[in-house]
Amino acid sequence: MGLACLLSFNSFKALAVSTVSYAEVSEESRAPLNWYNGSVASQQKAELSAEISGRIIWLADFGQRVEAGDVVARIDDRQLQLQLKTSAVVLGKAKSILNYLKTELDRLESLHKKRGISRTELDKARHDYDLARLDVDYEQVNHEIIRDQLSRTVIKAPFSGVVNQRTRQPNEHISSGSPVLHLVNPDALDIRVQIPIELAATLESKSSLKVQMDEQHQQAEVFQRGAKADAQSRLVEVRLDPESDHWLPGSPVKVAIPMSALAQVKVVPRDAVILSAAGSAVFKILENPEGGLTVKRVSVEVLFGDDDSVSVKGDIQQGDRVVVRGASRLRDSEQVVLLEESIPVS
């Protein structure tokens, strides 16, 4: 009877051992964070305008992807083509006259050396030649102006991107300087956030910050900071280089900004911290000299944290194992069995 009771008691103790999951305490450089609203933006965007008046005969479609140098709009150039032909005829005529006057000048200079003509006649020939040369220069410039105007009837993409908006339609007449379409490069992104001037001053170039959009997270590096704060809001714009470019320009995001300088702190999963009337604590896993594992309740002070982990201060060291899941039902010195491998600290 006594032996049966002893076996039953030992079996109850074995069944009473709690099964828990755990994580190792890490030591990291962290600071308290505050989340600020920001947005995804394209580093390359442009409103392309007409550089010459005329009728639009073709325009790239909304949403069309183009490469740098591709034609995105054409303006009717028939009048300019006719002007170019007329200019070419006039230029050719001026050159012909110049050639004739050059031949005549050479002939008169030869006669003058033989005293066959007067100095006055020679001077007039030189004057006519000089005027003809100026006429050729003038018509050459005019010809180049028309060629330049012709080149402006074609609007080309200054960079690779997507047509995000058409402000005009084919067959509409536009004036020089009128916007035609809006081009955006969705592959060259940055993240822009306005933060207080005192926090912007503490951010160093290439600082890595956490960025969140809905349930998606990624890291982004600081690469630009405004030279001055807004006079009314006292906020400074900071731009970040995201590690991936799968977000669309204009998407709202939240950026975690450090509120102080980085410091070395102990970090544990948020679920490892037990809150009670006696204060915050974690259960540290100890190896029992007699075999097996037990837990020890260790009081900690929660310094700051994020969604997944918290920085704490207490009698724990880097590499210590603390209970994560199952901690709420434990008592000090209770025996435990580890359920799985260590849970990483986020």
C-alpha cells in the first residue's frame, strides 16, 4: 500500500512538470522609439511640358512604361518642315551669291594689281562680298533655329518610368510651356518623414531605421536630411533609402525614430515579461544540480520596447535562458521541460 502511494506521488510530480518555450537574453544597442508618419516617394518624377506650340498628334498612354530617351509625345511639325525647306532654299541662294561675289572679288583684285580698275571699285566689291557672307551666316542661324524647333516637336522621357497622368489629349492645341504628362519612376524610391529638429540632429547618415506599412516591415537607411526646419512646425524632413522597392509611391508608412542616443541593454521577448502587483519579472531557467531544469523568478525593470521585444534591467545576463510561453502559470523553483528550440529575439 505504501509503495503504491509513493509510485502514484512520483507519477503526479512527473505529470506536474511544466512544458515551456524559451529565448536567450541578448545584449544590443537600442534606444526608445517613437513612431512618426511618413510616405513613400519617387526620387524621379517630372511634369513634362511642350517646348513649342502646336497640335498634339500622339501621346503615350496612361500607365505606359517607357525607357529614358523614348518618345512620349509628338506635336504636328508639318509647318516647321515647310519652313525648313524654305530656309534651305534661301540658304542655298545666299551661298550661291557669296560664291559669285568671291569669284568677282578675286578677279577685281587681280585687275587692281595691274591698275586696270580703281580703288573705289575694288572696295565696293569687297563690301558686297562681306554683306553676302553676313547673309549666309544669318540664313545658317535661321536654318538651325528651325531645326531646333523641329526637334522640340518630339518630347522624350528624361528617365525610365511610368506615365502617371496625361494632362492633355491627342488633337488638342497646346502652347509652349503647357504641361502634357506626368512621369514617375516607381523603381527609384525613398521614404520621407517629418520629425522634430532635436531628433533630426541626432540621426547620422546611414542610420538604419524600422519602417512599417500595415503588417509589412523593413529597414531603411538615412541618406538625406533637410538643411533647416520649417519655421512654423519646427519639423525637418529626413529621407530614407528602403531596402526593397515593392511599395508604391504615395503609400503611407510609419518610421521608428530613436528618442535618445543608443545604449547597451538586455533584450527579451515581450511575452517573457510577467506583469503582476509585485512588479515586472521574468523566469530564468536554471540547471538543477540533481538533474533537470528549474525556474527562478527575477524582478526586472522594463525600460522600453516595441511590438515584439522589450529592453529590461535586472539580474539577467546575455545568454541566460528565460521562459517565453508558459511563464504566466509558473512558480518560483518549479521544474520545467523545454518544448522547442530557442525563440529568436526580434
